[in-house]
Amino acid sequence: MLALTILGNNSAVPAFDRHPTAQVLHTQDEGYLIDCGEGTQIQMSKYKIRRNKISHIFISHLHGDHYFGLIGLLSSMNLAGRTQDLHLYAPAALEEIIHLQLKVANVNFAFPFYFHPILQEGEIMNTNKISVSCFPVQHRIECWGFLFKEKRNPRKIDADRVQSYEIPNSYYDKLQQGHDYVTKQGTIIPNNEVTIAAPAAKSYAYCADTKFDETLIDKIKGVDLLYHESTYLQAHEDKANMYFHSTTRQAATIAKKAKVSKLLIGHFSSKYEKLDEFLLEAKAVFDDTELALEGISYKL
């Protein structure tokens, strides 16, 4: 199970009670914070996101609206007596920035903190439940997108059926992995006779600040949920190109060509108070589009 909670959906300047970019991808056991704009920890408190559930943080790039909330969050974790590991994945320059902030404040983290510099495209994290890879996007500075993929879920044992076939408990792990069972007499018990298929593994792609770039299509093809920045309405395509951002229709075009299941658009420019037109323009190209609204959790 994956679910995505939006904490911030605005671009550089907070406006209209919208906040800079931040979101949390939830699994059953932990949370992955994706970008950490100013005010992120306040938003986490408002929407009841527990800090101690955050095990990994991913920062797409070093424009302030994507990481200025980070040192405050880390400091709060430290003050709260955090003891569990925390992993941070980000452009390499961020490590020096964090060390400088800690040095001038004379602070040392009491919890294990691991910085993983993003140096090239590819897999950056792999656990028994999920893998995360990064890919470059086209922005004014080094910037990365992230692809989260659940591992294939084990099949569920049908207790009544396995007992009726007298299959020993010691074989249950193999049944969950999809193996058939062969009795002592040589009879094959098909796996689907004694197990139930688990829900399909889900995938989520995060396309951070980027201009329209069709090379992204192969990297995110077929994901269950795609977040793609949509800073401007289509009438301001020239500004989008100038500042290396995307418009509503450009984001929807990427979603359509990548054949994703659902599109979320966000990173709205502060020049717009109302967001209705963003949704209308995107849905005209890709119907299964929603606005990334703060405080809303989207289940995959």
C-alpha cells in the first residue's frame, strides 16, 4: 500500500495559504519525505504526519523552496530525542550546507544520520519493500526526479486449502513466492489452488521542477501515480520555457504519452490565486488529472 500526502503545492513564494513544495509518500510502516520547503514541519504537525515515521528524505534540487525547511525539521527531530536512523538523498552540495549550519549552531545530531549524495542516474535506495531510483530533469540547476517502486507482494496463504492438501508449514514461504507444491506421491498442487494473489505492487514518479521534456516518458512509463510540476497556465508558456518550468498542458502531455494511471499537478505560481483553470486545462489533455492539494492524501 502506498499513499501520498501533499504538504506544500506552491512555487517559490508562499501565497494564498499555499506553501512551498513538500510531500510524504507513506508505506504501511514508514514515510518518505520528498522535498522540504519552508514550513514543512508546521504542515506535518497540522496534518498529523509523525516525524519519527520519516525514515528517508529526498531533495530534488537546491532552490530554497525545495529545501529551506530541512534544517528546521532535522533540528526538531534532534530536540525530540530521535534515536532511529535517518537517510538523506540529495545533490552533493547540500552536505556542506548542513554541516555549516550545524557547526555555527554548535549542534551534533544524537541520531544516526546518513547523507547519500546523488551523483548519477540510477537506483539510490533498495529495501525489502521498496526501491527508489533517480533521473535528471531539465531545470536551471542540477535537479532530480524520483521513481518509487513497491516490491512484488507475497501471495497470501489460503489456510483452509493448504490444510486440506496437508501442506506442511515449512513450505509456506515458497507458496507465498509462487511455487507449486509436489506431494510425496508426485502430485502437483498448483500454487493458485492454495494461495490468493496479493494486491499488485504500486509505483509513484515525482517529476520535480522541469521544463517540457519528452525524454522523461520512458523513465516514468506506466506508473500508477505521476506528480509533474505545472507552474503556469498554458497562456504563459513563454515564461515556463524561460524559467525551465512546465505548463498544465505540457504536464498532461507527458502523462498521456507515458500512459500513467493518474496525474497530480502542483508547484503553482504565486501569480494565480485560483487553481480551477489549472485542472480544466490539464484534463482537456489527460482526463485522469487532479490538483495536488495540501492536506489531501492520494491512495495508489
